[in-house]
Amino acid sequence: MGRWLTVGEVATKLGIGPDLVARYCKEGRFVAERPGRDWMIEPGSVDRFEESRRAPGRPPSQPPPSGA
């Protein structure tokens, strides 16, 4: 298994704030450990979380062609 991720790395990857990532760690939404002051997050749990955020259904509509 690869190295675990920091809160900042996960926040950047998901496009959310680090405070929200820390809250998700506390709530158990990520597989995470807090060996000291900072959370360390298992990368696979971030991938699973990201997949669960994608809404099922049809893809977003395409913008109209330019010049229309």
C-alpha cells in the first residue's frame, strides 16, 4: 500500500477545505489515523469517497456550439 495522505493533500484532491476533510475524518468517512496532531488518511478511502460523490445518471449536458 502507498503512503497515507495529509489533510491538505485530500482537500486539494477533492476541492474542499481542510476543515471539512478533518471533520470527515472525525465522522469516519475516511479510513484515517491521528498518530499525533495531524490526521493521516488512507488513499483508498479517499478514492471510494470520491466515487460515492459522483451522481449516477446522465452526464452533464454539453454547452451549445460557439457561433450558435
